[in-house]
Amino acid sequence: MVKKTKSSIVLKLGLYAMFAAFLTFFLAFALGKALIEHGRFEAQHQRRMDQLQFAAREIESALRRNQPYEKKLKELSRSLRVRLEVRTGTSLKKNRRPFRTTYVVPLKVDGKTKGMLRARFWPTRGGRPPGLAVSAVFFGTFIALLFIPPLIFWVIRPIRGMVRIAHRIAGGDLETPVLIDRPDEFGELQAAFEGMRRRIQQMLLQKDRLLRDISHELRAPLSRMTLALSLVRSDSPYFEQLERDIKLLDSLIGELISLSRVQAPEGLSMKSLDLASLVPALMDERAILFEQKKCKISLSLASAPCLGDERLLIRAMGNLLDNAIKFSFPEGKIEVETLVEGKSSLFRVKNEGPQIPEGEIPLLFEPFYRPDTSRTRETGGSGLGLAIVMAVAESHGGKAALSSKDGTLAELRLPSS
């Protein structure tokens, strides 16, 4: 049962959302106010410059006629409501900071600078720069950059953790428990994943135990039936059919027991061996089958060292050889190869047989799956051969693969030692 959480991520996200909404409104208001004040200031600034240029032309006209300009300067100051003063020489620089209320323009006569006209405007509301609004925008942006990245990281981090857990469980890792380290809704999700992991693990263990128990329970009566049939021999065709069915059922139970043993890693007996050294015995055991189909054999055995359970590897390699013989065309060619490729040791078997549809290849490694083309009296099987091959490969840290192009290529890939 999941414990009640101490804190709620929904409440936290709600508070963060309210803060983000308020911050967005504040930034929008401050930015709008800054734009409005900037427009007002630009208009006021342009009017001031026009007034100053007009006054400068009047003073330049008086200087050009060598007339006194003091009286004209006072009249312009009163009419324009501007404090005007003339400084001779060029010591005053032209004002390049329009955010101030003091402006300076040169007085030129015949292309020569005779002095400077400085104007001091009385402060007005529209003539002040939008400093406060601009500061508010910058401050709000700074606060947003300060709080939003940690918020995103705080939300994304546990989601990424749950994605990793989901991928791990989907990949078959049911042994590693899910760590529950949060007191909020993410903690509830972690607890749910942990409960799901335990339930799946328990169901798989129960399935394997049931399969193993049923197989062992069926083996005993089948042995008694086989013994009884051997004592009451008959020439009846029904007797022969019954004998074949009992052998088929016994083989199926043997496959089930083998599959359950492979899926129990604690039962592996690992040792160093070479895949190439296992092939000759496998080929000798199937010499009669090769002869019956008149198969052409091609061997290419290079050293392929690995660490594995010899009994299980012989079973997996034998299953691949049996399939190659079973589904090969009469007088077809069967190629058997062992090699090292990178950090892997490989056992490959290729035959000349019917092509397998691309969509069915992954399904062939599922227990009891057989394509319709294989359901015949001659080639019928239990449907567990390739499932055992895949289970053996995975129990050794490797994998099995099939490809069907110009025949069928089966591959058992194991870590090289």
C-alpha cells in the first residue's frame, strides 16, 4: 500500500504557475510602460532639438551681421521657455547624451565655429527618459532567469528518472528495486513502479515454477507408458502412432524442462571453452540426418573462446543445426562456421531453404511459435528450439539472431573470453 505523501507536487506547481503568471504580467506592464514613455521622450526630444536649431539659426544670423545677440537671446529664452546661453570658442562639446535636459549645438558662421549655444530645458513629464520602466523590465527578466531554470530542472529530473526505470523494467531487469526517495506524487509513481516490478517478478517466477512442476509430473507417467508399450508390442498401425505420440510428448516435456533450467541462472556451470571444439561432436551425432537429406556440408572452424555452460551451449548449437537440417532443401548446402568478431565469439549456421518472412523472424524466438509453413508431419517441432537458443544466449550475456536472404542464417553470439 502506498503511503500518503507529505507534500504535493500539484500545490508546488500551482504556486510556481501563479508566480510565473504574476511575473509575466509585471514584465508585460513594465515593458508596455517603457515603450510608451520612450515614445513620449523621443517626441519631446525632437521638439527640443527643433527649438534649439531654430534658436541657433537666429543667433548665427546676428553674428553674421556683427549685431549684438544678447537681446535676441533673452527673447528666444522667453518665447521658447528655454535657458539659452552662448559660449565663445569650441571648448564645449556637442551633447551626445539625449537623456539629459541640457543640449549644446555649435554656432557656425561661414563654415567656422564661432561658439556654442547651450540650452537648459525645464524638466517635463514627457521629457524624462523611461529609466524606471526599463529598470523594471531588466529586474523582472533577471528574476525570471533566476527562478525558471531551477523549476524546469526540478520537474524534468524525476521524470527522466522514471523514464530510466521504465526502460530498465521493459528491458527485463526485474532484480533491481526501484528507489523511493520523494515525498510527493513522483514518490507515489516510484512506489507504483516498484509494486509493478515485484508483481511481474512474482508472476514470472510462478510461471516458471508451474512449468517446471508440470513437466516433472508428466515425465513419470510417460515413462511408465513407454515401458508398458514396450511390453505389449503389436503390429497395429494405431500402436505405432501411439508410440510416436508418446515420444513426441516426451520430447516436448524434455524441451520444457531444458527451458526452465536455462532460465534459472543459478543452475549454470560456467567454464572456459572453445565453440570450435564443440562442433565435430555435434556434426557426428547428426551424420545420419545429413545423409538422409544428402546435404553438402561446409565447415569453417576458427578458434572462438568464451566462458559458458558446456551442456547448455551444446544444446543451443544443436538446436540451430537441427533447424538448418530440418528446413533445408534436399541436396542443399549447409555452412557451419565459428569465428571471433570484435569482442564476441560466434557460431553460425546457414542453409539453403525457404525464405522466412521478415515480420516472422522476431516471433520465431517466442516459445511455441511456429510459422504455418513448418506445420507438417515431416518438419513439425515443439516450437521451443529457438526459444531455448535465445534463453541460453541471454543467460551467457549474448544474443541469438536470424536472417533470411538466399537461405537462412542463424547466429549465436557470446562474449569472447
